[in-house]
Amino acid sequence: MSAPALEIKALNAWYGESHVLHGVDLDVRPGEVVTLLGRNGSGRTTTLRAIMGLTDTRRGSICIGGVETIRLPSRKIAHLGVGYCPEERGIFASLSAEENLLLPPVVSRDGQGMSLAEIYKLFPNLEARRSAQGTRLSGGEQQMLAIARILRAGTSLLLLDEISEGLAPVIVQALGETILHLRRQGMTIVMVEQNFHFAAPLSDRFYVMEHGRVIDGFAAGELEAKSPSLRALLGI
């Protein structure tokens, strides 16, 4: 049996003196879409940042494709094929959309990422707006650009933080179709989402977090049975 794409055991993480994650355990199989559910402040974003090596301190075990990364810097984690799309997107105002897209180097282990032609097929809006200043794109187009930039740099494990937040329904639907396409291509995706209705049809499995701990984990087939408790916890 192949190694999990991501396996976390007894993960603790801190920002300064603030102890945010308390013994998080989870695993993600190759080709799965897994969503972390929970209220704001439950530790979901910190979990993604800890995977990427962006917390001040982290202890425990984070294996990516069987490689222990708990002591690796972020740049070496990226070279293992991990791509992180944070809420703030990080689009450069002084660069065009295409310059933003071409800025990061290809960092995947096999030296390959998506070509520009593949990117523009996946995100036709970006091709139409390739010469526009990056921050002059709409919010939805900026979100597409942030994801596209990671895909071009090469990734096999994609970490997405609240990508649907504040976007028009038509854009949210387009992003959902993109995730389904990437899943069909075999990409492994871990999402943090407050928009439960967006995440539900895209995900294979779910983990529920509260106060920096995983309090539940279940497959998509159990979603209906879990709905009453999720509504109470998430306020949906």
C-alpha cells in the first residue's frame, strides 16, 4: 500500500507563546479532497500553516508522501510538491496577471508544473486578462490567479484556505468545477472552508476541529447523519 499523501500525528503548534494546536491527528490519501470544518479560531488555518512550516514552533509528526517534514523549512516542503494558497492571495500590484503567474519557479520534485496553455484552458478568464495589472483583476480572478500560480509551480498536494470567501456565486461554482477537475487528475487537496455548501459536494472526507483539536472525522457518505451536529457546531 502506498504511503498517505499527508499524515499528521500528535501535532502541536505555537505562535509565540500562544499554543494553538493540541495533538492534531489526521491523514489524507493520494487523490482525495479532504475538508477541515470548524468555526473561526478552531485551528484549521494554523493546521495548513503548520503543514507548510509557517508557524513559529511545531512539534509532532507531519509526513508528506512518507517524508518526515516537521524539521524542514518551508522552501524544502514546497520542493516536496506542496502548494499553499492562503486567504490573502499575495497578488503583486506592480505586475501583470501573466507576470504574477510566471513569477514563482517550478519547485516540484519532478521539475514539472502545469504549462501556461494548461493553465489558460483551466482558467480562461486569466488568459483574457493576462495583461491586466494583478490587483485590477476582480476578486474571483485574483483567487483563480493565486491557485493557478501554485499549479504552474508544480504541486501534488494543494492546501486551500477559504478560497470561496466573499466571491460571487458564479465564481464559487467555477472554483468548485476546478477542484473537481484537479481531483479527476489525481491531485490531493486539503481545504479549509467556512462555506459548507461549497465544500460538501467536492470532498471525500471531513475533519471537524474545535479549540485546536480534531473532534471528529468522517467520510462523505456519513454527511447526512452528521448534519444535525454540524449545523449546531458551525451555525449553518
